[in-house]
Amino acid sequence: MRLKYRLLIVLVLFITGVFAQTNVISQVNIEGNKRTKTSFLKRLAFVKDGAVLDSTKIASDIRRLKLLPSVANVSYKVVPANNSRYHLTYIIEENFAIIPGLNISTDNNGEFAYRTSIFDFNFLGRNQIIGGFYSRNVFNSYAAFWEAPNLFTRKLGVGINYQNLVSQEPVFFENDNDVNYKFSTKAFEIKLQYEPNFHNRLELGLNLSSEHYNYLEGNLQAGIPEQLKANKTAIIGEYEYNNINIFYQYQSGFRSLLTYRFVTGATGENDLLNNFFIGWNDFEYFKRIGNKGNWANRLRLAYASNDDTPFAPFAVDNQLNIRGVGNTIDRGTASIVLNTEYRHTLYEKGWFVIQSNAFIDAGSWRNPGENLNELFDGSTVKFYPGLGLRFIHKRIFNAVFRLDYGFGVGSDATNGLVFGIGQYF
């Protein structure tokens, strides 16, 4: 009798196994990639040979691969093999990823600044970033960068950069008394990058720098030295949450990027360049409007140690936050900035796109040593609506040639032209 029961159990288990067969991906293939290594793409993909066929995991892979600088778009196909086995193929449309860059800005006062750069965003075919820039803002500056986000594992990488920056920095005092300094800094930075999944990314690093301020011109107030210098050791970090969907020039979804820097070892000759904390969070929201429209928004909340010093960390600047305002026209120790714009595709044929842009840039700042209420009382508000054009190459990473003109609102406002590579945000 026991033998009969055992045979019955075995028969039931066999029948259940036959009817419960799952569809399995026996082979994952990559097509269409030329410069990007197939082994690198397979390493990043969640779906592996022998995995259960799951459309949600395939969709996750497509979103992950489309975030790579070397990938313009991804599609897939599933082909039956035999016995509930399937072949999955990801079809890659590859970006050209060696990108020159040029940022130019000017204003009503004739101030002119530019930065030229070249970066390879697919170095060694593994989406490592290598490159540098040269800039001219009264003085010459340069920098070099290397980032390998997946160097050690698919989740763990490293970034290294060196910057030698020199610029004319206005320092603002009461009664509209401005002083210009020559600011120079040499900095070396190394950071670890960790990506637990394609929605989240963390960075932790160390920055060693030497800063110098040398007086150039202006009415120098009593107690403010002609020269300042300090050596600094800083702990830096970033946390990014990214849930953006990309389809060529269109974006939809939400992204949050938190950046902080804590200077722990500032050593100088006075109390004007002390230890401090600085941090900001960019909240970005994108929404498709019809077939040709894209609504883009960025809210930046920034806060730093509120030392009563003219060398405050947050600048009001054309290329950073307010288009048309000028090149570093004010500073603060806290800020709220909102950039909102509507992008509309005017012309699209093959790889080429012309996109129009209407924007509003607005923000307020807390002056050094003042109360946070200054952010909301209207005394420091900047409001700049404007119009722009975008010329886009759909097969080259970040190949967006941007031209914006901001119109200042207010009695002391300026107008200005801002040119750059890549969307403003």
C-alpha cells in the first residue's frame, strides 16, 4: 500500500512539473553596438542566460541601458528556440560619444566668458569618461577627469580629477562696494562610486585643494586683506535617485541629486576661509506634452554655513542658475532657484532636430550672516524669462547646441545671451 502511495505522489509531481514548465531565456544576445563592448553591456543587464522570461525585467534592462552615454535607444526581440526556451536580443542604437564642448556667455556690460572641452564618454568601450576642459574667464583655467563607474564590479567604480582654476571673482560688500580678486585653486579629488541599482547612485570622496585670493581692483574695506590663502581637505558626497525615461530628445519622470561638501581641515592665515559645510539638492521633473512638447523643471535648494564673509560659496551666474543675469554678479550662503521651461520640437528629420524653448529662471539668495527669512522677503529675488533654440543631433551623446537669451525684470536687471552644449538642465 505504501508503495502505491509513493508511486501516486511521484506521478502527481511529474504531471505538475510538466504543466508548470516556465519559459526560460536560454541565450541573451546584443546587436547593433559597434564601439561599446558586448561583454560590458551583458555585465550591466539584469537578465542573464537561464533566467525566467519576465517582461518587467526586460523593461528594466532597456531603461538601464538607455541611461548609458553610448546608447541612443534600445529595443528587443524574443525568438522561440525549443521546449519553452527563448533567445532574447537587445538591439542597440549607439551614440557617438567623443564630444567637444563650448560654453559662451555675455551680458549688457560686455562681460565675456567661455569654456571649451572634449570628453570621451565611452572610453575603452566601457562607458568610462575621460577628458578635460580649458576655460577663459579673464584668466586661464584647465582640468582633467577620468571616471569608471563600473570598474571593479557592475555596481562599484572610481573617479579621479585634477583642476587648476583661475578667475576674476567679484566680492560684494555693503553699499554696493565691489572688489575684484584673482581667485586660483588647485585641487585633486578621488571618489568611490556605488550603484546598488539603476535608480540609485552614491559617491563618497576626498578633495585636497589650495586656494589663493589676490586683490585686483576696487575700494578695499578696512579689515579685508589684499591676499588670502588656505589649504583645504574636504569630504564630498553625492546621492542620486533617477527615474527618468529617455526617448531621444524627450524626457519624462523624476530625478533628485543631493551634493554635499564638508571642509574639515582648512588652514589659512585669517578667519575668512574657515571650515564650512555646503550642500544642495536638485529636484528635476520632466513631462511629455503631446507628441512634440516637453515640460522641464528644476528646483535647487542650497544651504551653507552662514559665516559673515564676503567669500560666500553660492554664486548668481549665467551658466549655473539664471540665464541672462551675467557672470558671477552676486553671492550668498543659501539659495532657492527654480528653472522651468517648455521645449517644443519645431523640425525633425532623421538625426537632426530643431527645438524651441521658452523659460523662466527665478531665484533668491541669503546674504552672508543674514537670516533665512531673506530668501522669502523679496529683497534678493532675480526673475528672468527668456527664449531659446536647440539644435540636436540624435546620434551623438549630449549633442544639444543651446542658445538662450534672458530678459531681466526689475530696475537693476540686465539682459544676456548664454550659449552652451547640452540642455541647461
